[in-house]
Amino acid sequence: MELLELMKHRHSIRKYTDERIRTDNLEKILQAGMLSATGRNKRPWEFIVVREKSMLTQLANSKTAGAQMLSKADTAIVVIADPEKTDTWIEDCSIAMANMHLMAHSLGIGSCWVQGRLREAKDGSSAEDYLRSLLHYPEKYKLLATLSLGMPNEQKTPADLETLPAEKIHWEQY
Ligand SMILES: Cc1cc2nc3c(=O)[nH]c(=O)nc-3n(C[C@H](O)[C@H](O)[C@H](O)COP(=O)(O)O)c2cc1C
């Protein structure tokens, strides 16, 4: 499918069936993450792949709201980075997240961004510290977000190019 067509059909998917994601497809999603552009090619990110049910249930408490879909997800990819490597770590991690989200969609797999940076966990700690205590990443790593993944159990209407906010495009000057 042409990329724009794929993008029109992309949506955040938060409801999943019990069907497992094939490991070869999971590998492709991770490859998409690692193929992402990074400032000065520093690749500051690390990807923590979680598939264990009991851990996914705990990841669902990593935010006060907006992370509950993780308890029913097949897989979570937690994206962290070492800010000492580069001052573009947020951009670098965001691009990897977006590429993995789109790659998942292209394979018929549903996914959703779960914001972690600047967010609070249900126990009152930061999402970053909460996930660090579960996943044991070193102090120097910062949390960007988690990608929740599963076989889709909801259908969403594709976007209509005619309804895009064209007024936000400013040619030559604002
Ligand atoms: C930076 C960012 C943070 C987001 N955080 C969350 C989140 O914590 N929980 C959630 O359910 N969705 C989250 N989303 C998904 C958005 O809610 C979603 O992209 C938006 O509503 C548009 O819907 P669509 O992705 O289906 O087009 C996030 C998306 C982005 C880009």
C-alpha cells in the first residue's frame, strides 16, 4: 500500500484480541525502530520488550490514566534513552516510536503511544521511576514512552484527506 494510504488508515488502537503477535513481525517492528533517523546518528535509545502478562499488568499502572490498555496488550516496547549521548534524545526516541507505530500498522498490528516522560504513575511516583523499579534500567536513562501492541479488536474510520487542517500550512511566510 502507498505510504499516504497507509497513514490515512493508521490509528491508535487500544483494544486487542488474545491472538499473539508473530515474533517475526515483532522483529520487524523493532527493526523499524532501529532504522530511525537520530541526530548525528547517535542512536541514544534502548528498547525494552515486555511480553510477560504479569509485567504488562504492572505497566498498566505506570500512569494515572491512559495506560490501562497495557494490561491486555500482547507486547509493550518501553523506549528509554541516555540524554548524555545527545541533546536530541527526545526527538530521536519520538521518531523511533512513530516508526514502530506505523510499522506495526503496516503489518496489521494495533498499537498505541503511552506517554511516560513528565507523567505520574498510579502510586504517585514518576512514570520513569515506576518503570525503572520494575524493569531495572540504570539511573542515567530517561523514559520517553511505551508502545502498547496487540492484534486489533477495534475498527476505526480512515482519515479523509479533505478534512485535514489545511489552515495550518503557511506557504513562504506565516
Ligand atoms: C506524544 C503522544 C502521547 C500520547 N499519549 C497517549 C497516552 O498516554 N495514552 C493513550 O491512550 N494515547 C496516547 N496517545 C495517542 C493519542 O491520544 C492519539 O494519537 C490521538 O488521540 C489521535 O488518534 P489517532 O492516533 O488514532 O489518530 C499519545 C500520542 C502521542 C503522539
